[in-house]
Amino acid sequence: MEVCGTHTMSIFKHGIRSLLPESLKLLSGPGCPVCVTPQSDLDRFIVAARQKDVVVASFGDLFRVPASHSTLMKERRQGHDIRVVYSPMDALDLAKNNPDRSIIFLAVGFETTAPAVAATVLMAESENIQNFFILSAHRRVVPALELLITHPNTTIDGFILPGHVSTIIGEIAYTHIPEKWGIGGVIAGFEAVDILYAIHQLIINIRKKTPCIENAYQRAVHPEGNRKAREFISRVFSITDAQWRGIGMIPNSGLMVNSKYAAFDATNHFDLNTEKSASPKGCQCGEVLMGLISPIQCQLFDKACTPGYPVGPCMVSSEGTCAAYYRYHR
Ligand code: SF4
């Protein structure tokens, strides 16, 4: 399984699947943060956007993702103030430039994104900015891998481990996996040769029955990851159980703002309660994210669901598996 959405795109872009023998199957995993964000969080983002005197700041890839009854893009068309930002620091600038408004940054992403969000909260604190808030939907990758390994319906022999996330968490974050479950992984970069090398090493280790974690992306990933970035995360966030789209609750897989920084947690300042969330009818993103089906097995693929009219987030996001299949595999 390639865990990361960027790997999925790169594998398609380079035609790697078409080079592999039939006995070797690549599954795409839950490595697209927008795709794994559950409907309940998306609905909360909509509720946040409807708050009075609030500006919602978000990365652009969330704009078209369908929540139960709306999208951020529709909300903006209806007059709510929702801005695309390229970093959480941009959102903090919005707060500084609009002291009479509250800025809520929608914090979506894995360990790759969380350090920058944490650093922004620390900066907001040091500059005494009181109108900047975050709505955390951050997720942690390793608990999801553990769930996939132990899930009764999955059959995964090895992981192509995410390059970006690993720059933060390091190879040490995975070393318990082969010891505990006998499944190995290779941390890989994003060039074709990186991915081919990772597949090659996985095959060798599976054949020899010597599962291990190999860091094949040493030009970016230190064995211990990025200590400073992890320190930022642990200063601002606490680990919590979290829902994943289609997968359900995964213990210890989320990051919530901890009590020390509660002043920056949007959930403490706004009424963000939502009505019951409803997943898009017929969408099988959950099964796609777990590698149980390929997007072309979804009945809506390339019919009711296309990048122009996406039904589920896996078709919207630039890293989504359904979008990758649509673009490269039709
Ligand atoms: Fe959901 Fe569309 Fe993918 Fe089907 S093709 S799983 S509807 S995103």
C-alpha cells in the first residue's frame, strides 16, 4: 500500500502500475488529509463560516469538498467571508489586519502541516493576537496504519511510507510495526526511481521474510524526524481519538488544541454544533481509503462523480485516489 496521496499521483503519473506484474498489486491508502476528514468536521467548517463577524481561512483544496448540505465555495457565493490562504501564517496576518473580525483557520492535515499551525499559534500568543482561532481536524498517520494492519478485511504485505510525514516523525515512528505485526515498510521519495526502489526493497524483504523499516528517502528524512517540528506539535496539541472518513474512530489518531492554548481553539469560542451529518449517497470513499476497492469499482465513478462534479472528497482533492484514477486510469 502506498499510504500517501502524493505517492498515488506520482505512481500514476509515471505509469508505474502498468509496469508491475499481475501478482503485485498496489493499493492506495488513507494519505490524503482532505479525503479522510469526516463529514462531521466538514459540517463544522460550514457552521464556522456562517458565524457572525467571522472570516474563515482555509487551504484551497477544502473549498469544493461536499459537506452534508453545502460546500465552502457555496457558502462564499452566499456572502460568507471565506478566504483561501497558503499557510496558517497568512491567516494570522488576516487576524492582524482585521482586528474587528474573528479569524478561524481550518487546520486540516497530517503531521506535515501541524507544526506550521502550532508555530502560528505560538506566534499569535507571543504577539497577543486575540482574534485568531484554529479549528483542528489534524490527523496522525501511524495509528491509521496500525488500524489498517489489524483490520479483518485488509490484506497488506508492506507499506510505501509517506515521505512528507516522515520528515517530521522520522523512521523511529514506524519501527514497532515490523516487530509487532511482521509487516515492513520503506520510506520513499516521490520520483519514479524512489518508488520503484521502495517496491523492489519491499519485495525482497517480503520474500526473505525479513520485514523491516527502511529509510530510502534519507535526503529528506532524518531517522528521528524533525525534533523542533515535533516539539511545536506537542506544545500546542494533545493527542486524542478521532473519526476518519469511512474508517470510523481511530484511537490516538487526532490532534486537539491543548488546555494551555485553549484561547486559540475555535471550539471554545463559537457554537459549532452541527445537525446530524450525512455522507454523500453512494460514495465509497471509505472503502477506497482503506484499499478495499479501487475507485473504478464505485458505481458513481466517472458517471455521477467527476472532478467537475465531485460527489466525495477523494474526487476533489488533488491527492485523492479517485481523482488520480480519473486523471490517469480511465
Ligand atoms: Fe466517492 Fe466519487 Fe470516489 Fe465514488 S468515485 S468513492 S463517489 S469520490
